[in-house]
Amino acid sequence: MVEQNPKRRLFHEVKREVCEEFNITAANFDSTSRAAIYVWARRKAWWLGTTLCGRSQSALARASGNRCPSTVYHGLQAYKKAVEQDSELEIIRTVMERRKDRPANGGGTGHNTKRSTWTSRPDAGKGTTV
């Protein structure tokens, strides 16, 4: 029988600590935003989740906003590559410097609210039907 490691951590604890480190909220962590600060926070949490918590990629995906497990897989690959190149610290420092002047909640909706005025049909939006 396999003994469970008494120091095994829970993913939600790791997630909370990573969110504090990156100064983001758990809602931002679980969001679909592709902002660099959130992406690197997720990748780091996923890597810690596999190494410290022993969680599967599917479990990490469910605990991170119900993502596709392949997203976690690709995030882990990118994080491992950055660590191997020792560029993780540089990336995180750059992201944190960009974030310095922004509020902790991400500052906005995360979506581009400006609508494009370009349409594919000249009569689009003028009440005509095709």
C-alpha cells in the first residue's frame, strides 16, 4: 500500500499563494483572459500543482475555471521551457513592471468594448434583409 505524503498540498492553497504573488484575484486566475500576468500565474500554479500536489492535468483544468486539459498541458510545456532557459524570472519581472500601475482586479472588463464600424456588406445594419 502506498503511503500518502503528509506534506502534500492542496491545489486551492497553491492557487491562492500564486494569486497573492502575482497580485491578481482568483476570479482573474479562472477567467478566460489571455493577459500575460494571468497566463504566467496559471502556468506557475499548474506546474506547482503537478509537482507539489500530484494533481493530474485534468484535475488542474477543472480547478482552473473548467479549462480543457490540453490548455494545461501546453501551459506546462511553456513553463518548463521558460524554466529551462532560466527566463522565467525575467518574464515575471517584465509582467510585474507592466502591471505596477494597474489595480489588483485587472482594471476593466478584459474585453475590447470598442466596436468595429467595418462591415462586410454595404447595407448591413440599415434595416434591410438579405
